[in-house]
Amino acid sequence: MKKKQLEMILERLEGFGRPSFQREQYATPATVAAEMLFLAAMHDDLETVCDLGCGTGILAIGAALLGARAVGVEIDREALAAARRNAALVGADVDFIQGDVSRISLRGIDTVIMNPPFGAQKASAGDRAFLSRAIKTARTVYSLHNRGSERFIRAFVQPCTVQEVHRLACPLKRSFEFHSRSVKTIEVELYRISC
Ligand code: SAH
């Protein structure tokens, strides 16, 4: 499958119906998801994949469509129901699990691919809990973060190491009332971390 084809399939998925501001629910745009997944494919990192905080499932579903055994973990039942509908819609086989990333333990996972909450809201577990779980779970982690996170990530994941940092344009659709423009493009950083 070509990247553009994957992107077109992922465009069809439903996003968060009523996004929770506290849980920092932003769905990864299809262009960014396809970029992350193709980078992982290029590194042969798509055997057994876990998407932590999978939301409506775009990363786990994309990984499954590229041939991975995929698992998605999400705390929010509504988001998980949407993720299940999305997987059925595009014929992807994904195991979705309801749980808190700071409590679950998973075995047999090679790669974590995630877009964690950026940790701006106190009520969300924040990127620290996600990064800790990710590096305990898999040998290779792909994780999306705000611009300017590099120093923090490099220090936080030690003794794991950052192998690559990619800067991507991330078009965010309007999702919360107080956002004024309908689409705002921000720059995000994709990390490939090796343990
Ligand atoms: N990975 C999805 C969603 C990103 S938004 C995507 O790429 O589109 C971050 C997600 O993490 C939200 O769905 C939120 O509900 C979930 N989340 C926040 N805290 C969590 C926790 N402690 N355990 C599991 N999921 C959590």
C-alpha cells in the first residue's frame, strides 16, 4: 500500500464525538498518522504494535492495515467504541483494551506508536506516564510531541535513546469551543526511541 492510499483510508475514520478537554483528546490527522506509520514500516517496526491512548484508533488501525498485530489501549469508553466502529468500517483487525496506561502491563509488544496527551492539563496522565509505560512495554517507541520537547524527551527516556526526530506539520481541526480558526497548523515532533 502507498502512503497516500493509507492516508485516504484513514481520512474516513470518525474522530472524537465530544472531545474531552481534560483528557486532551486530539485525533491525529490522517497525514500525520500515515507519516508515522510509514516511518515505522521503513524500519521494519510493524510486527506487534501497541497504541497507548488510542482514542478513536487511527494509529492502531493504520498499523493493522499495514500488516501489524495491533493493540489499542484507551481509558475513555466512548472513544473506544468509536475506535471499534472505525476498525470495522475499514476492515482492520485490532484488539482494543479499556485501561489506564499508568496501570496496565502488556507483554510481547515490539513497538509502541502513540500520540500521547501533551500534558498541558493537570487531569490528564500527561506525556510522562505515557513515555514511562511505552519504554517499559517495547524496544522501539514512536511518539508525537509538542515542538521544543527534545531536551526533555532525551533526558526522560534514559537509558533508552532518541534515534530520530522528525518535524511534521500537523493540521488541527477545530475541536474545542475557544479555538477560533477552523484549522490551525502546528509543528509537532515525532520521536523514534530505542531501548
Ligand atoms: N492516539 C489517538 C488519540 C490521541 S489523544 C490519536 O492518535 O488520534 C490522547 C488519548 O489518550 C485520548 O483519547 C485520551 O482519552 C487518552 N488518555 C488520556 N489519559 C489516559 C490514560 N491514563 N490511559 C489511557 N488513555 C488515556
